[in-house]
Amino acid sequence: MEQAVKVLHEGKFTIVVEKNEQQFTSIKRGIAPILELLKENPSFLQEANIADKVIGKAAALLLIYGKVKHIHADVISEHAAQVLNLHQVSYSYDQIVPYIINRVKTDMCPMEKCVLTIDDPNEALEALKLEVARMQGNK
């Protein structure tokens, strides 16, 4: 896990996924890299260690869906910590915040807001796919 966190910071990545001495890294923001892995290589998340800059409830639910082993976040939301506890997923963090803020710092992250009342990873995945599609359609 320490190596994943080191790679996260030294490589200026947003996420590092380590499994069986293999690594996936991304500089994409938000939940995009997790959704990408779930679509292209979902088994890579199973029993993987995750180092991420920011884990909100949306990312937490997607990683629970992917059956990860451990998550380390530089910043984690209280909502994410609660759902990780509920699903008994191991995690650590550097800083905990009430919620993840959106990119323009005016409100809660739309992805976290989308799943605020959802605790089921399957339901969250579907809701997040719809929200991403809705947001992309509004560009």
C-alpha cells in the first residue's frame, strides 16, 4: 500500500490500483478512471489496493462494487467512510471532510450528491452511469 501511495504522489496521478504486482494508474479526474476499469477490466479491481487523491461516496460505492481489498485516500468524505464501514471495506486516509466539493467549489460534488441516499453498490453504479450520461449530454 505504501508503494501505491508513493506512486500516486510522485507520478501526480489521481488513482493507483495495485494487484499482484501489476499497476493501473490514471490522471483522469473524478470517478472516470474507476468507471473505465469497471467497464474494461472489472476483475482487476477484485482484491486490489487503491490509492486515490479523493474518495467520495460515489467512488467508494464503485470500489465496493469492484470488490477491492483496501482503499487509501488523501481526502475522504464522511459519506464515503460511512458506506465503507457499512460494507466492511478496509480503508485509510490522510484527511476526512464532511463531503466532497464540486470543481468550482460552490456545492457538493454532483457524483456524491447523486448517491447520497444510496448504499447499494449495484444501484449506485446504475445511478452514476445515468448521471454521467446526463452531464455529458448537457455539454
